[in-house]
Amino acid sequence: MKLTEKVAGEDPQCDGGDCANVFRTDQPDTIAVQGYVTDHPAPQGEAIVVLPGRVLKEAARALGW
């Protein structure tokens, strides 16, 4: 799966300047998220991440949801 377009992100509270983002992918009807890792257990091969609400709202608007 390839990321094709960043649709939301740039969390101003991110120290590195490139975190908490939402991307379109080359797969139909899928998005990918980049967020802050939590310590909550997840199944192997998965991760639970946190996104600021602002980034999620921005992504929903950008995707036309």
C-alpha cells in the first residue's frame, strides 16, 4: 500500500514537525493515519494511535465526509 496524498495534519504541538497526519492511499476507500502511539495493547501487526481532534476534523472535511 502506498500513501498518495496528505489530506490533514501538521499538528502544531508536534516536536518533529511531521506527526499526526492523515493520508489517502492507493487502495480504494482507505486512509492511513500517523499519530501518537499509545500503551494500549493491540493485535499483532496493528497499533492504536491518538490523533488530535482538530486533525481528524480537518481530514473529514478534506475527504468530503
